[in-house]
Amino acid sequence: RSQQLQAQLSSSAAERTSAEGEVAAGNAKLSELSQKLAETQQGLARRAEEVNQLKALVSQLDHTRGDLVAKLQASLTEARAASAKVSQAELEVQKKLEDCQILQEETREQQSVIAALDAEKDRLVEQ
């Protein structure tokens, strides 16, 4: 009976040693997984910070784009106004050119009348 108890004790000790080994291996695996989890969480935190920085950058770009669009629209409005002024000025120049041509024609006609009157005067003086 003592031998039987001895054998059971020996078997229990072996099982205990085996279980302790399995627990140690499980603890090592758990420690490794905990370290990987911590690294993953750090990586996620870094990625979250990068995402926040990118969101801030996109927000700034949107604001800048909005400013540029507003400035472009203002520039286009100014360009249209300037174009309208140029068109108006061209019309005024054309009108003045037409007026000048009319004045030149009237001047030629008056010069012809004066020349005819001078010729008539000269003819009358010679008689």
C-alpha cells in the first residue's frame, strides 16, 4: 500500500510539474501577447494622431481653397467689370473717330467753299 501511495505521489508530482510547465508556457505566451497588444495599441495611438493631423491639414486646405475660390470670384468680377469698361471705351473711341471724320468732311467742304469764294473774289477784282 505504501508503494501504491508512493506511486500516486510520484504521479501527482509529475502531473504537477507538467502543469507548472504548461502554466509557465501559458504565462510566457500571455506575456508575449500582452507585449504585442501594447505595441498594437501604441501603433493605433500613433495612427490616430496621424489621422487627426491629416484631418487638421485637410481642414486648413479646405479653408485655403475657400479663400482662393472667393479671391478668384472677386478677380473674375473685377475682370468682367474691366472688360465692360474697355468695351465702353472702345465704343466711345469709335464715336469720336466718326465725329472726327464728320468734322474733317465738313472742313473739306468749307475749304472748297472758301476756295470757290476766293476764286469768285479774284475774278471780280480782275474785272
